[in-house]
Amino acid sequence: MKCFVTGASGFVGANLVHELVRQGHQVKCLVRPGSPLRVLEGVPYEPVPGDLTDRPSLARGLRGCEWCFHVAASYHLWLPDYAPMYAANVDGTRHVLETAGEAGCSRIVHTSTVGCIGLPKPGTAPAPPSDETTPHHEAQLSNHYKRSKWQAEQVALGLARQGLPVVIVNPSAPVGPRDVKPTPTGQLIVDFLNRQMPAYLDTGLNWVHVRDVAIGHILAAGKGRVGERYILAHAGGNWSMKKVLDELAALTGLPSPSFRAPYALAWAAAWISEAVASVTGRPPKAPLAGVRMARYKMYFNPAKAIQELGLPQTPPRQALADAVEWFRQNGYVKK
């Protein structure tokens, strides 16, 4: 297949490009001026200069393509101005998906997030991991990133109802190689490796290998039902933060933090961090949005993607090991 990928220089996007090429597909990548492209070194692809706001560049890139993967997103838990985030995540999604439809793509895969999947309220009795049918509570859209991605998903669902061949994937917390920025989950691993994690919060995530997420995108294009959502996660990857840190300790020989920070302490530290950021303009080390999200254990059930798509299930411990190895080899760990 001839494929068009947005967000190819990002974590999931770069792994998707590598996997598409490995499987024999031809790839065209939307490339913004100044985007770091070292994660795409060694893989053949056709660069398409442009961005999500430039419909002519999107039309040029999508011409002749059969599959479109819209992976690009503005992912920040703190910004001095959130308008550009909504422009990229909401308006950009409409631009890409509509242009892909006009180009005649047979499948359009929109990358959403499990942040758009419902969760049990904090303090409620233990509940089964959420799936695609779990009702969403408005209070869980606790930051601008989640709100913008929720709005983008509504755009994608609306276009699917209008006849566009859109399939939505909702990755959980991917870890593994090529996490250049790194993402918040990758930063947690880097901080652990650099002995910069004196404490942890009582929270949890679903940890999944980024390679499985990339393969899940391709499976969604080939097998996904139009208008459906698929959680790309690991059935055994619902781990508390403490379990992740203990696994990292077992992998590296480094000590695991033993102090569990009270939520109130984390909230106060984040509030101070954001107050400083409002003066300096530099992103806070611990944004309030991250602390708010930590109130929920974000556990998910990927049974639908496993059964309908054949989503692979690489053990989360292997995902952590691959991430540790990549960060060590690429200069993220201090000597």
C-alpha cells in the first residue's frame, strides 16, 4: 500500500513508519520545517513539506495514497497559550481527514488516546479495566490536551458517520525505542535511570510496547471497522506506578523509590512549579494537569483490538527493557 503519515517525527509516528516499511509498504511523511528527523534515519520514505494547517500540502502528499495515518498531535500538559494546541489537534484533524477523503483513501486511521475513554471515578470500588463502551465523565477531561483530543475524536466520528472510511485507535501508555522528546512516560524512565525520582504517586497506567501500537495502526487500516474505536493496549499491562518502578529496578539494578508522596503534597509542588513557569515561560517540571490525571488509575481492556485486529501482546517488561536500552544508547543517561 502507498501510505501517508502525519506526525512521523514523533514517538508513535516514527515507529509506525519503520513498521510500515518493514512490512513492504511505501510511505510519504508530512514534514514540518525544522522537525527533527533522526528517528527516521535509515528508513526509505518520501518527505512532504507542510503542516496540518496547509491543505494544499496535505493534498499533494495524499495524492495517490490508499491509506492515511493521522498520528500528529500537540501533546503538552502545560502551555502559556493553548490556542495552538486546539488548532493542531482539532482543526488539523479535520483538515487531514477531509483531505484524505477527497484524495480517495480507502482507510483513514485517526490516532486518538485512551484519555478519551471513560474511567471509574476516584474512590469508587475497584472496577474492571475500561473498554471502548465505558461511559465518559466530563470531569475526566481535566486538561486542555484531553479536551482537544476529545474534540478531535468527535470530528473523526462525525466524518465517519458522513461516509469517510475512518477508524480510530486509542493507544494507552506506549514505551520503547525512538522516544526522542521524550514523552511523559519516557521521561519517567529517564528520570529513574538518572536517579531523579525520590518519590512516586499512587497511580497506574496501561503499559504497552510502542511496536505493538505501531502494528495496531496497520491492523486497524487492514481490518478495522469504519467508525469504530480500538484500544491499543496490553491485556496484562495494567500496572501501578510502584510496580513499574520495581520492574525498572529489577532490570537495571538501581534502587526503586520507597516514598509514596501524598496527593496533597504533589498538588502543592505542581502549583508552585506552574507559578514559576508563568513567570519564566519554561514548562514546569510537574504540571498540575499531570497531578490531576494521577488521581485516576488508567487501566484498560484491549480485548476488542486483540480479537478483531489481532493486536500483538509483547510483555510490558520487554517494552521497559527496550526503552531503557534505547535511552542508554542515545545519550539520555548521565554517566
